[in-house]
Amino acid sequence: MTSKRAAQIAQLEEKLRQLKAREQAVEARRRSLESRRSRKADTRRKILVGAIVLAKVERGEIDRADLMRWLDGALSREDDRGLFGM
């Protein structure tokens, strides 16, 4: 009788380990999706802000020289600076 109970306990413990592992995997997937959505939203915000600033420069509402000074102070990578002819 004792060995039968020990086997049942071992089975239940194994099932519990599997369920915990599955729960951890689901949680990891949820965090990954949340992180991906957050990055996409951040990228979209940056694109929209950039489009608005560029449109205002084109319409003369923001001076191009001001924009270039902002970029000069903010951009350090050569390939990024190259996009703006710097």
C-alpha cells in the first residue's frame, strides 16, 4: 500500500512539475508579446513625431537650421548622421 501511494505521489509531483513548466512558458510568451507590442508602439510614436517635425520644417514652421542643430547634438553614429548629410 505504501509503495502504491509513493508511486501516486511521484506521479502527481511530476504532473505538478509539468504544469508549472507549462505555466512558466505561457508567462514567458505573454511577456514577450507585451514587450513586442510596446516596442512597436514606441517605434510608431517615433515615426509619427519625426513625420510631424519634418512636415513642419518643410512648411517653414520649424527652422531647418534648428533641426540640424538638434540632430547634430543628438546623433553620434556616422550612418545616422549620414542620413541627414552631416
